[in-house]
Amino acid sequence: MPSVFIKTYGCQMNERDSEAVAAQLVAKGYSLAGSEDLADVVLLNTCSVRDMAEQKAINKMGALIGNARKRKTNQKFGFMGCMAQSRGKELIDRLPDVDLVLGTQKFHRAGEYIDALLAGNSKQVVDTEAEKGSEAAIREHINDGQSAKKAVTAFVSIMQGCNQYCTFCIVPYTRGKERSRTIEDIVKECRQLVDQGVKEITLLGQIVTSFGRREIGSKDDKSAFVQLIEAVHEIEGLDRIRFTSPHPKGYGDDLVQAFVDLPKLVESAHLPLQSGSNRMLKLMHRGYTRERFAEIIQKLRAVKPHMGIGTDIIVGFPGETEEDFQETMSLCQELQFQNAFIFKYSPRKNTPAAKMPDQLPEELIEERHARLLNAVDELRGGMYQDYVGQEVEILVEGPSRKNAERLEGRTRCNKIVIFDGGQRHIGQLMNVRVTSASPTTLYGDPAIVNLTE
Ligand code: 5AD
């Protein structure tokens, strides 16, 4: 049977979509190739959130096609995901040897289209149409008994799309309007994963705080999203729950309280700030102020003082002045994020911000980006060091990505801990003592490990 190689760009949602497509193809009898050169079919699952991500995938496809021509292979090539959705046929006009362009509502059709391409029944396929019910179609997991390596953690997609229309953001155009799965359907998928050995589930969506807002609604002052977390929390054998990404606008007291009431919901929150300037937040159409954002963080820290809090920030949004930028700097200082992704503003096709006056020059954006990165790194500098000597609970996920001889687990606050251990530790919750720290990783001593199970 033919083999497939999938390369993924962008967010965890994309990783999840790639996994579902891989599982779907494996179920049809395809094998997963170890490299792009060995594969009969190469798929690039793309990201459109910044121009650089799009350019990377386009250049990669150009190189793949060039290489295939040189080696005279008969490989098939496809773009799927966000850039496939936003650029569609334009991608084939640019790279005529591309065989497949598959939009974000069509992942579940990958198998049939690839079969047809390989059988010679289709020449080229472009499908970026909307499809009703597609939010519930991404359900296969590679773990479904097909893989020898059992997964400890899994992503579960709970909804698709976003209605927030932040002025910089292309996501509403690539992922469409908000559509949520039912709680029953999601719980069923989670339960199956737990039956196969999964211990930690991350609930995924572009704006999870809007989950089921219209379809399900609030009950007893609990949002549909909190109702979902409660339902997943009931699954026996599941140890941990995470979610990403929430929007500050929907981060209600019910969600803060969930961290108190639901012990499986771990102390980790990724909450995108984007800017510390109220003027910028308004132009970005974010729907909150810096004061409201800080209040959410304070509430989270009031219930869980050691919560690991991460964020996303954009520098160089159109019209951003030095004063606006300083507001972002000062809020970072005030809130002390454990982790901050800092992005240079990138104008996106058809977004309102791309047409705003006062687009900033590249050099200024670069310079602010470097300054904020430095400041955030400095603020974070001591944070990992503070863990040395402490005992932390980790869920052991498998061999370390840095050194396969050692094992890697994650704390509840989402910090990676590397330690010496064996196969039998994988999937276990353990307490380890942190013995040393680098700026991004903790190291634990196996000598003082207590198995808790
Ligand atoms: N330019 C730069 N960064 C962006 N992001 C989203 N759109 C853009 C853009 N046009 C960032 C935001 C978001 C993260 C996933 O990507 O910070 O939270």
C-alpha cells in the first residue's frame, strides 16, 4: 500500500488535524513514511496566521516538487489546512504540480481524494467548500490501536471557527464561523482515548471560551465550556485536563472556579493578551481592557498561586506608538508571565488591520520585537531556577525529545522535566525532586522518585 508523510505548520489544532488525517489514511491501509523522500504522498498542513508561515510552506512545496522531478519520482503532493482554505486554486496556479488543495472543512475527505489521485481517477483536486457538520468529523486518533507507541496525552477538537473577528486575524476566514460539537460526542471520544491509555486530554478550539454558546448555552451560571470540562472530568482513569485557546472576553468566574472545583484541571493557562495598550486593544477589536485582563490573571492567581500563565503578544500593530508599546512592556512586568510568545505584526489578506493607516516600518517592528523578547526573557530568567529543590508532580509522557536515553514528563503548570527512568514510568503520575534548571527545562533526580501509583 502507498505511504504518506505529513508535515505540519502552526498551532496545536493543526497538529491534531494532521493526526486525524494520518489515522484516517492508516485505517485505509496506507503506511506512514519515515521521511518525505520515501513517501508516495506528501501533505503539508499549513498555517496562515502570519506571512512567514505561508512562505515557509510554499517554499517547502517548491523544493519538494523540484526534488521529485530530479529524482523522477511519481509522488503526489497536497496542501491542506488554513492556507489551502484561504488561497485555494491560487496555489495550483503558482505551483502547477500540486495535486491536492484541501480546505479546513474537508480533512475527513483526504482519504477518498488521495485514493482517486493515486488511481489516476482525478488529475487535480481543489476542495475548499464549507461542509455542514465538519466540526465533528475530526475524530480519528493514530492511537486507535494502530500504533505500538501508546500515547499518554491527546488533543481533542471541541469546536471549529471563531466569530470574534479581531482586526489582525485571518482565522475567521480560514476556519469559518464558530461551530461546536455536542458534549456527549466529545466525552465519548475522550472516554475512548482513556480506554486506550491516554491520561491527559487537551481540549482544543480557536476560541474555546465560546464553546457551545449558542448550541448549548449557560446552565446554573455555568458556561457551556465549563459544563463540558465538568463532563470530561468525570471520566474515570483520566488524570489531567488542559485547554487552549481561551479568549479573555469569555473567561468568566465560572471558569476560574473550575480550577478550584476540578482537580484534574491542571494549573496552567494560556491567555492571549496581544497588547497592553487599551487604544490598541480597541483597534484590534479584542473586547477587553488591560485592567480587565489583569483582573482575570489576579483571580486565577488568587485561587491557584502557582498557576503557570502564558500569553501571546503582537508588536507593531498599525498605529502602535512608543507609548502603546510601553504599556505592553509595563503590563508584562506587572503580570510576570511564565511564558510569552511575541509576534511581529503581519498584515493578512482581507483583514481590517491590513487596510488601516499608519502601518509601521519593518525595522521598527523588529526593534520592538527584540526589546520585548529581551524584557520577557529577563523577567522569566529566574522562574525555572526557583523550582530547584522542590518536589513536583509530573505525568511521564515518553522519551525526552532532547535525549532519547532519558524520559520526559510535564508538571501540572506545563513545565518539562527530564529525568532518568524506564519504560515502566511512561504514563505514570510521579513526584520528582527538581535538581537543576535551564532557562526552559527542569531536571529531576531519579534517586528521589516516589511512584504514586
Ligand atoms: N500578525 C502577527 N501575529 C498574529 N497572530 C494572529 N494574527 C497575527 C498577525 N496578523 C498571533 C496572535 C495569536 C497567535 C496565535 O498568533 O498573537 O494569539
